[in-house]
Amino acid sequence: MPDTVLLDMSMLADFLGDSVCEYESCTPELPPRCWAILLGRFVEDAMSVERVRFARNIRESDPEVLQEFQSIIIPLFGACYSNGRRGFWCEPKELLRITREAEAEGLEMLGSIHLHPDWHRIGPPHERGLRVSQEPTPMDRHLFRGSGWPLNMILYLERREGRLYHSLGAWAPPHESGDSCRPLAVRFIVHER
């Protein structure tokens, strides 16, 4: 599997913009969320991200998804996942449509990107024990392993001295339950003058 991600940072402009809007409007009861699909190509020893596609979230509306959170996710990862704003579940027909459109353009489904805010600072006091960053949480490891996608990116936003900062992590899925995710190197395209 490739261990490098090639990316034009401008490709993430809409995702970063939506993430900032989510962050700015969140409350401790309504965490921010932003998720998108990454499409691209395998190029030698790397994955080249060429498209970022937003998709519809059915986390709060689909009965089967709600049941899975109730019976599996909440017992494994805690009551915080009772909040329907925690987590993202892509509508399957939309995922299939995006996959087919990508294939028609000669692209492949590489994986996903999602937002992590500095929830250990801005979340409710009872949820501030787990330090959040661009690194995968236990729930992320579970989802990355389940999807099997080779690329899982996390955009981390934090406020410091009144300004928002971001970092970006890229991860291969873990092989087994409890395994850590293998970090992937991210290389940003330099636009020549």
C-alpha cells in the first residue's frame, strides 16, 4: 500500500471553509462536523487526491444507522455518541453514485476526510478527557478499519490566542482491532511562478 499522499492544498479550500463554519457555530451540545470523500489515483508509491466530494449524512435519520450506534458504537465508545451530531454515515446510494462518477472520470475512491475540533477545550466538561488532534481516536480506528479505505485524513482545528489554526493528518487503516493506524506522509504541490 502507498505510504504517501500527494495533494494540492487548494483542493481542500471548500472543506476547510465548511469546517471553519461548523467550528464557529458549534456549541458544547452541538459539536461541529464536516466529512467528505477523497477521489484520485494511485501513482507509483503514492495516492494523488484529485477531487473532494461532499455527501449526505444519514447519521441522525436512518433507522439502521441509529440502531448500529445504539447497539455497537455507544457501548464500545461511550455515551457521547448518543448525540446524533457525533459521527457521520454516508448515504449508500449517494456513495455509489459518487463512486460511479469517479470511475467514469478514471478516478478511484481513495477514502475520506473529516474534522476534529479542539473538543478537549470547547466541548462539554465531561468530554474533555480525551485530547483530540489530527490523530485518530479509538472511534476513528474502528471506522477506518471497517471501511478499509487506504486513505483516511483528519483536519484538526484549534483556537489559540483568538485565531484558528489547522493541521492535517493522513492515516492507513489499522489491520486488527486495537491496532494503531499507520501514518501516511502528505506532500503538498508547490505552484511554480
